[in-house]
Amino acid sequence: MKSPLFLILLVVSNLYFAGCKKDNNPNSSTNDVKSKLKSAQIVNASNKYCFELLKSIQNKAPDKNLFISPFSTMEALSMAYNGAAGTTKDEMAGVLGFSQYSDNEINEYNQSLTSALTQADEKVKFEVANSIWYKQGFPVLQSFLDVNSEYYDAEVKALDFSSPDAVTTINNWADAKTHDKIQTIIDAIPPEAVMYLINAIYFKGTWQYEFDKTKTTTTDFFLEDGSTVQQNQMSMETSLNYYSNEDFEVVELPYGSGAFNFMIVLPLPGKNINDITTGLTDIKWADIISSMSKVKVVVKMPRIQFELNSLLNDPLINLGMKSAFNADIADFSRIDGAKDLFISKVIHKTYIDLDEEGTEAAAVTAIEILTTSEGPDSGDHTIFFVADRPFIYAITEKSTGAVLFIGKMLDPTVSKVDIQ
């Protein structure tokens, strides 16, 4: 019996390829089915990476608010993957879910996903930008630049890294691509740095059903330790997709025309949020989505304004991406033809501002590369969904199944977190 996940992902892949041109090749139908299946499997792998990354960061900061963009980190790491070889490439493939696929399949999938996301809903703004900045005079292989330009639409620029203007130039790019929401991504360029691979994404959507500002009140938010803080609690009543089990309940709030959605996973009283996060997987997520049904819901939740500044080295190493960060054994020879490069930092910054009208969110992921040598029931009753205690939340896109952002809200009064 096929699992619900397989069926969902097959539908997702059908949407990717619905616009493909027909040809007269008698094998085209078979090839199309194979392509759809591969696309569906990569969606599964991407979402698995999403939840594993969230758990790995949570292990480092179990008592902190979190908000990350798995999509942004995947884009930046995919560009770096095009330069990896040997054990470094194998480890990156294992973490990102690329092991079964060729480089072309991975790059084509990422290209198709970006295209689908940016065109998913004309009422929602979703923008993706990639760039490669390399030290002036550093001998980058043209094949590395070409593949990232073709599939990731990466802007490629040589910079004088010793100039004080270099940091400003890179930060200005990130600032512009996130509409001033993330103004800096690097503070300084070390002498050994030869390249930065950067992804930036920007999301802005208004609620399909807005919260009534006149019903926003100041009330208690109950923290994990039993204490309380004051929150601005918004309120709406409408029909929404909803799901519950013995551990948590979930509600889906659509943006725009309904392609993008804000998901809230609210642990039931007495349940620990870190345990719920640890138990989330790509399979469980797909089961939740497929099990939701439309019910009348009163949703109460806090406004959210939050920024995360994080270093993802340890979380990625703990997931198995070890050699990429090791100067002695890293192999990025497909970048410059030598084995003298390694990843020194994966910097990840995010921003979210959620209120009664909608949500604005952004993320930037920067990979710094150094050289080792200088050179339920659907009846009429109303369900009360009151997020007045810690919860998990995500911004997703329905047709692709992509999780664009995911976070954990422990305390709505905390507006910024640094995790190094």
C-alpha cells in the first residue's frame, strides 16, 4: 500500500511538470513519470532536511526562540555543493538528501522549485536572489560559476576583499534583496577569505482573512516554566483547515489566494514543546497536511516581531557535514581545481514581522569560504485555538510542499536571539 506521503508528493510533482511541452517520443511518457517521481522524492528529502536542521539548532539552544529558513540554507549550500568533491560532496549529499541524484537533477529541481514559488500567488510577494562574491584575482573555475549562474541565477562579482568597501558592498546587496529587513550579513572579511556564496529571500503576504484590530487585547502568555508575560493577542473567527491529535493541534492561516500558508502547531497543555519539535518529521508533516479539514475556528495568537542571528556550523556538523568545515580534509576542488578551500562559516539571519494584516519575513544565508593557503470533526461547533503558550510555526507553499520558514515561539516578548 502506498503511503499518504507518496501520494501527496506525487501530486506535488504533477504540478511542477503540468506545463511541460509534449513531444512525439514514444518513451516520453515513461521519462515523464520518472522525472515526476524524482521530483517528488527530492521534495521529501528537502522537508526531511528542514526538520532535522530545526532539531539540530534546537539542541544547541533549547530555551531560545527560533526562526529559520530551510529553503534559504538549502539554496546557499546547493551552490557550494556544485564545488564539492569526494567525501566532502558525499557528506553534503547525505545531509541535504542529494545522495540518490545527479548534479543535474538537483540543480534542475532547485531551479523548478524557485520558479514555482515565485509564481505561486500574484497576491503574495516571494523573491529569491543568489550571489557569488570572490576575491579579485582568485582563480575560480568557470564551470563552477556557470552552473550556479544558469540554475540559481547567481550574480557573480569579483571584489577587492582588502578594500573597506567590500563588506559594505556585500551587505548592501543583502539589504536590497530583503527590502531593508536584513541590513548586514558579514561584519568583516578575514585575509584568508576567497569567496562568499549568498542566498536572500523575501516574503510579504496579507492574510486571506485578516485579524480584527479592535479585538486585539493585552493578555497573558504562559511560558514553559509556568510564569507569564504580557502579549498583544490578536483574534479572528472564520473557517480554516484544522487538525488535532493527543499531543497537539494545528491550524492553517492562508495568505493571498491561498497558495502560501502560516501553520501553527500548538502543543496541548502538559506537553513539552521541545518533545513535539523532536517528534516532527517530513512523514508526520505530510500526514498532518493530508488530515486537515475545514472547521469554524476562533484563533487567538500573539503578534510576532523577531530576528535570529545564527551560526550554523555546529548544527550542520552534527547532522554529518563534517569534512566541509575541516581545513585539512575539505575538498572543494570543483571551485578552483585544488583542495585548498573549506567552509569557515555558514551565517544565517532571519526576520519576521507578523500582525493583524499579514506577515513580512526575510532570510539571508552566507557561506564564507577560506583558503588553507594565501591564495478532526467538521461539524458546526466552533473550535477555540488559543496560542497563549509556546508553539511551533511555519510559512509553507501548498503546491510545492516547500517549508520556507519554520520557527519556535517560546516567549513573544523576546525580539532578537543570537546563536553562535
